Amino acid sequence: MRFFPATEPIACLASPVAPGLLSKREMMMTATPDDGQRAGTAVDAAHSPFLPRLRPRGAVWLTAPAVLVLLVALAYPLGIVVWRSFSDPAIGIDNYVWFFQSAVNRTVLQRTFVVAAWVTLACLICAYPYAYAMTIVGRNMRLALILCVLVPFWLSGVVRTLAWVILLQDSGVINSILRGIGLSPVKLIRTLPGVVIGMTQVLLPFMILPIYSVMKGIDTRLLQAARSLGARPWKAFLQIYVPLSLPGVYAGAIIVFILSLGFYITPALLGGPRSILLSSLVQNQVLSLLNWGRGGAMGVVLLVATFVLLAIAAPLMRQKHTSSRREA
Amino acid sequence: MPSFPRILLGLFCLLVAILLLAPTLVVIPMSFNGNKSLAFPPVGFSWQWYENFFSSPDWTTSFSNSLIVAIIVAVVATVIGTLAAFGVSRAAARTGGLLRALLITPMVVPGVVLAIGIYAVYLDTHLVGTVTGFVLAHTMLAIPFVLIAVQASLEVFDRRLETAASSLGAGRLTVFRTVTLPLILPGVLSGALFAFITSFDEIIVALFITSPYLKTLPVQIYTSITRDADPTVAAVGTLLFLATSLIIIAGLLLGMRRERT
């Protein structure tokens, strides 16, 4: 794991990100053998005279087709992007110098990060109480709440963005209501607030699911213990529950921030010339101006920012709550 | 009588639930609009945009293209991803973890960066606008979802069952076919569903590698939104919304039933 500190936490992220698993996990919970039993199984299997056939070294080869697809369709294309950013039109770092010297580009880069931060904050404020409620309500209510997260999660992002175009446009739902009650219409589409609103709604499930999956594992008896020792409900919640839920918060925040940085469809459809984000700039350089070097350099900046953030956030996302649950 | 903070929490959650679901519902009234416009409120009532979706070649071919690509991707990615899941969970812990981290990187690479890279490669290899090109790119994007789904099943799978079967004389293939596969089937099937949806909804890479001769449904929706205010997109959106909701409700109900038995 030392070689790839950046992607490992995403592995624990990934199961809430694939929400079918969320429900499937719940289905399977009853069948899950406890850890001790599973450890025993592993030992049994390793020492069994009947199962020497699939040795670990042989098993690795089963990943070969997947690795091959990744090399062809991920590593090679990214390699081309990096190479062109240093070689098109001439070998050197001209494209990067251009990128960081241009005031427009710096503004867009800064705007991309600011928008990502706002979207992450807005998602967090909406998601934390929602995820908490999911853990304390009854089963039918929980299914309803899960449904409200999963439907938008799996519905095509283009369709959800279309809905926001209809809502935010000058002749849209929000402005018709405002006109209806005698207020002056506001400009929402092709503005930065419009982009932030749309992105927040589209990305909200990515924040709710990781937080919920961590909160689900928190032992609420810890809160009772704190209460019985004289802590007020709010104090018990803030000092016991919130810290235990932080790995989920970090995981949700980092995935939303990263997805926001690279978001393309929603800002492209809801945004205007004054709210262009980095992804649209990359697309514009490559498809409209055919400038692969400059587009590539922007892409590499985006890519590096993503992986640096992952590397920084990786240690924060490790789930500490499981150990404390065992102790409890 | 619930306490005041509880009521506050309930109200807040109701608002968040509305925020999650309600905006999307706006496509439903728009899809029955009598006018060729996406302006609110819709005027009159008509089924013409649904008719248009099922009769206009632009929409029907892009829909069938998406379906074909997504079905092939579901099959290919499920096979490759399931093999990889076995490799990852049966390899030595260190190697397995490393491989897993490597195989799920497609989930975090910014879409546009990936798209321009794939577009550059496809331009050189004449894969732009081909089914092969779409399938290759979408398979790469779908593998992580299959890997995670199948691995979750393998984690709760008791390997002593395999030992038992082989001790009774079953060959390796027989063990896999009659013991392992039936037990991990829920994971494999949900992996296949994830792969299908990943491909069916994918847009960023599709926007770059599309051609006038091969468009997928999301590309057609996107170009329609940017080009004109044609309510057919709202009709498509409504149909996709209904299909997605039905699949998820079915999945949740199925999960509930299994939990009970």
C-alpha cells in the first residue's frame, strides 16, 4: 500500500459509492460470518490438502485481463495526454508556463477550486443530518430515505442536469413562481450560484452514502454510556458521535471535492461565460482550438490536483470506529 | 411525543429528500407539453414527444446504440471484473490490495482528462465512432464497479465449502460451477447491472468519441439540450426516471424479502 497511498482509501469509499452494495450489504448482513470465523476459514483453506490448487501466485494472473484493459484504455491514453502536454508543439514546459501566466486560466483554476469547496460544504450540511436520520428511523422509513438517495444516484446525470435547466432558466419554474407572487425574476442560469446549486444536488448522494455507511457501524451504546456518566445529550453527541463519524465525512468530502473538480456536464449546461470551470476549458482547447498541448497541460494540472488531494486525505479516511466498537 | 431537536431533524430531512428527488420530477410535466418549448409552465397536453422519441430515427438509433454497447459492456466487464475479483481476493494480501487500488483508479480520474486521452488514441487507431471503441472505454470504466460488487460477495463466501466439495472429489471447474458461482451470483449480477448502467449513462468520454454515425442516448440528449428546446428530452428523461426507479424499488424489495426468509 505504500506505493499507492492515494487510491487505497477510495477502495473503502467505493462500496458506498456503488449503492446497490449498500442494499446488498444489508441483505447479506445476516449471512456474514463474524471475523474470527472468517480468519479461521482462511487458515483452514491455506492448510487444506484439498485446496493447494489455486495458489496466491496463480490467482494474481486472474487479474491480467482487467489490468490489460486498464493499460490500453486508461494508462496509455493518460500517458499520451501527459506526453503531448510536454511536447506539443515543442518539447519543453511552454504549455505549463502559458497556463500559469495567463490571468484567465488562473481565474478559472481558482474558480474551479472555490466552486468545489462550496459544493462540498453544501453537500456536507445537507448530508450529515440526513445520514444520521437514516440510522435512527425504523426500517420502512429507512428504505424510503435510501430510495430518495439511490434514485438520483443511478439516474443519468444528463437527465438530472436537464431538470435543473428547466428549473433555473429565465422562463423556468423558479422564475415563474417569483413572477407569480409579484417578485422580480432572478438570473440563475449561466451564473455561478446556479452551477453550485445544480452540482450540489447532483453530487449529494456521493456525500450521503459514505457518511451513512460509517454511521451505521457506530455503537450507540457509547452515547448512552456518556449520558450515564452525566454528559448532556448535545455534548455526548458532539464529543462521542461526531468524532466517530469523521472517517465517513472525510471520505464523502474528498469524493465530492474530486468529482466537483472534474465535473463537466452540469457546469457546461448550467454555466455561462463567467462561470467556466477547468473541464470546459480543457474541452475547448482540444475540440475547438485543436491545441492538444495546452489542453493536455490543463488536464495534467487537474489530474495532479486530484491525486495530491487523495494522498493528503488518505490517512484521514481510515475507519477508526471499528476498533472502538470492538472495545465497547 | 418526539423532542424538539427530533422534529427539527425530521423537517430538515424532508427538505433534503425533496431536494434529492423533486427537481428531477419537473421533467414529467414538461414531457407532456403541447408546445415545442421547455419554458415553464407547460401549455396544453400531448403525447407527441413520446411519439417522437419512438419514431424519430435520431432517438431510436441512439437508444439502440446505447443498449447494444451497454449489453456488450455488461457481459465483458462482468467476466473480466469477476476474474479480477477472484485474483484480488485470493492473491497474497499485499499484492491483492495493490492490484485492487490500481483497478479502481478509473473511478477517480477526471472524466475530461480521460476523454481527451482516449480521443487522441482513438483518432490514431480509427476507433472514433465505433462500437469497439465505445465498448473498450466503457468496459474500463465499468470494471471497478464489478470488482467491488463481486469482491463483497467473495468476502462473505465461506471457502470451506470449496474445500468440502473438492474433498468429495469434485474437479476445479465443477467446484466453481456448482458451489462457488451459485453462492456469489448475487454479487456477479449486481456487478453486471452496475456495468450496464455505467455504460448506458456514460457521457463525457462518449461526447468525444462519438461520430454522426454512432451516437449514444446520453450524447443525443446532451446535443438536443444544447441545440434546441425540444421536449423530447423531457419525455426520454421521464422514461429513464421511471425505469431507474422501478429497478431500484425492485432491488430494495428483493433485498427485504431475502432478509425475511
